[in-house]
Amino acid sequence: MVQIESLFDSKVCTEMREAAISLTKRLAQTAQETFGDFEEAVEKDATKTAVQDGTVHPLTSYVINYVKFLYE
């Protein structure tokens, strides 16, 4: 937040500074919730058997797809 406050430090920028800080807080909250949901989904995964045929384990595939989704 220090960087935001220094970037918008003048009195004229008060509204912009407050909006930027609010947006940053909401983004952090959303990221925490998303990773929490992801952690919960991985923990609930019922696939406990090893894959013997050389294919990608379903949980590995799920993790890869989820991470790709986060970066899109």
C-alpha cells in the first residue's frame, strides 16, 4: 500500500488513492479465496491410486488446468 500512497500522495488524488487501495484489497481477498477453493478441491479429490499406464494422473491434470485458468 505504501507504493500506492506515494504514487497518489497529493490531496487532489485522494479519491484515486482510495480506489486503488480498495481494488488492491479486493484483489488480494479474491486471490486468497481462489487458492482456498483450489486447496479444498485438491484435498477432496478421491483419486488415490497410482496411474500405471504412463498417462498423466487425473489430479495432476486437474492442477495443471486450474493453474492455467488462474493465469488466463
